[in-house]
Amino acid sequence: MLQERDVFREIIRLLGLALLVYGLLTLLQSGTALLYTSFQNHFPWLQLIQPMAYALTGLIFLKCPASIASFAYPREQSVDWSYKNILIMGVKLAGIWLILTHLGTFLRHLNYYSEQIPLVGRYQVLTHSLWPAVAIYVVIIIIGMIMFLYQPRIKDDQS
């Protein structure tokens, strides 16, 4: 019988394939768009960081899903498959979604703020715009990690 960790490992593998394909596709699109744009941006390579991060994450998810599954499920599971297992797996996958989505959005905002430095000035961008955004994204990514590592308490039925 399948355990929750085995199902989670295969979902991570499928997610890795999807992330790798998406990352490579957007890397190709961003790379070709970068060739045809003017270099008014002081950091044009920042446009390539987000697709590369998705592709590398997908590659990691494809190559070592067992280690990610053992990190998400450090304890042994029971063989019983119930709705609780599906709920726990959903919480873990939602945590991964929070991390990946907000990491990508943070990289997009970082690119936007780097474009604003010549217009507004380094001091105004760094003090008024960037640090509150960094704080918000760090908090959201920490919440995602807590959701990813969620383990319910095991109740002893012996008492």
C-alpha cells in the first residue's frame, strides 16, 4: 500500500517537471526579449534570474524528490490512507506554492526596483520601497516553510 511520503515524492517529481519546462520556456522568452530591448536598465540580467530559479528548482525537484519528501515527512507514517493524509499533503503543497510564487514575485519586484534607482535615486528606492517589500516576502516565505514542514501530533491510543 502506498504511503503518504511516496505519493508526495511523485507529486514533487511532477511539479519539478512542470517547473523545469516553465523555467526553460520563460528563460527562452526573456533571453530573446533581452536581445531586442535597449539597455536602459542598468541590470538587464535580473530579468533572467526568475526563469533560471524556476528551472533550477524544477531540476532539483526532478533529481532528488526522495530527499525533499523525507525532509517534509521526517517521521514514519502509518499505512492507513485517510482524508487526514490528503489534508496534510495539501498543506505541504500549499506551502511549496507559497514559497515558489512569492519568491518569483519578489524577484520581479527586485528587477522593478533596480530599474527605478536611476530615476528616483538609490536612497529613496532602498529606504521607501525595497525593505518593506523584502520584509513582507520573507514573512510569507517563512509561513510557506512552516506549512511545508507541518507535522500533526501523533495521538497515542494506548491510554
